[in-house]
Amino acid sequence: MAAAPLSVFLTLAVASLLVNTAVSLELHFYRTSCPQAELVVKSIVEKHVSQDPSIPAGLIRLHFHDCFVRGCDASVLIDSVGENVAEKEAPPNLTLRGFEVIDEIKTELEKQCKDTVSCADILALATRDGVALSGGSSYALPTGRRDGTVSNISDVHIPGPSFSVADALNAFETINLGLEDLTTLLGAHAIGFCHCGFFVDRLYNFRGSGQPDPSLDPAILDQLTKKCPRTTVDQNFNISKDPTVFMTPTSNTPFRLDSSFYRGVLQEEAVLQLDQELAFTDLTRKMALDYVNRPNVFRRKFAKAMMKLGNVGVLTGQEGQIRLNCRRVNKPAGE
């Protein structure tokens, strides 16, 4: 996967105008309008996690991909309609998961508190609960987000797995996140799966060399090539045929949000190129070492970074709308 051209970063720079301080959000925003809202979200997330422990990883990624495009407005949840191709159809979003969890929560909340709880808040709250259920720190999450009404595939420019740390940082800075946020949020790769198509170039043709990435630990390279044979990875990245591997292949806790990711990075066992490059810059390597040695610091800073992410470009007050169905924009009154 090639690094994004300059035009991508110019587009991302425009996105930085969407960022605000989220001062209009408040804790327990629904305490009078829908006091059971957060309990409903938590109970449904708990049910899904009990059935599939990889759900928290899917929710974190879904929330990140939403907030990185047009801010945290739940636009990534919208389905394509007519000639409009929505964000979820963009190549980086084709492997997103967790839509059914958000749909179930929305359906239940519409029964209990019609036209009250936004899809953007549901996604943010579900992600928060997923973090806690996977072993991360719980955090108090201000709510009051409103839903966006625009979702367009052309707006999707997400930092890719083959980005350098510098290029990824440039992208993060457009939404007011810094190097510590980047390094910390990548720690979510301690949990969940990754499709082979996102890193196959590291196994067989790193940077067009026809050889594997020399920085990849030989034992991990052997393990990954067995799980991701060249013949099984479709050149067009056919997701239905693309195998998956654990994001942190040597971890004994693949569904627990801990500092094992950073241990793998320091041992040159990271699956994604961007992840591995954290070991090769002084500041990010220092942070990785600190998180390995002080796992509670990682948990605390991860929660802080997630709260910061959830404040990106939010709509509040009379902006946007409260979508009745997270997959569709509400029709104008009278239609």
C-alpha cells in the first residue's frame, strides 16, 4: 500500500477546520432525556463481547475511522444511497466491523427514548465500554454529539499501514492529535485481527524489492507467510478470501488491551509496517519502552487519547440531526 500523495494531506488539512474543543459536550448529557441510555449501550456491548471477544477491537477501529473523516459524527455508519457512495465503501473501510452492535443499540434506544440519543454518541459510548471490557481503563465520556448528514467516499483519507511515523503524524496533526496520541492509539493493535492484504507487501515485496522486510523477525516472518501465502491474497484485495492474523501474533492475550503490542514492536514482531516503525524513532521507542515497563501508564494514557479522539469535529446544539436510523439520514419534514 503506497503512502498517500501530498493532495491527501492537503485534504486532511481542510479537515482540521472541523476540530473544536467540544466544550458543548457534557457528562451524562442524557440524564433527564434518556437516563438509561448509557446502561442500554453497556448491556448490549457486554452481550456482544461475551459472544465475540474481538468486538472491542472492531468498535475502536470503527470509531477511529469515523472521527478521522468529518469528525465524530457517525457518518461512517451511513449506507450508500442512489448515486452517492458512502464512506463505508472506501477501501480502508471495507473491513470495518461492529455496525450490527450500533444498529441494535439504536433500535433499543429508539424504543425507549425516540429521537433523543445520537448515533455519534452511541458509537463513542459503545467504544468506551468495549475498551473497558477488553481490560483497558474506563473513562468518563462527555456526550451531546449530533449526527452528520453527509457521507462521501471521496472524503476518506485514513493513515495507512505502510505510512511512515512522520506521514502518520502529519495526518494526525490535522485533527489536533500529536505524537503521543498516535503512539498510544496504535496500542489498540494489541487486540483483534488484521487482514493479510494490509501487510502482504512486507512478506514478499517490501518497497518493491522482491524481498521481505528485513526488519521483520525471521520467526514471525515464517509464521506470517504460512498464514498468508502469496496465492491466497487477491491482487484486488478480495476481503472475503483474505485470511486474517492476530494483530500482535506473539501475544498470549490477543483480546486484552494491554501493553503487549509495544513489547512486540520492540522485539520487531509487529505485523504492520507503521507499527514496527515505532521502534525506529527515538521518541516513539522511548514511549513504547515506558508502556512496557509501566502498563498502567499505557492504560491511563490510552483512555486520555480516546477521550481526545472522541472530541474531534463534533456537532452539537442544533448542528446536524439525531438520525432515527444510523444507516440513513433523516428525510426532511413532510417527505
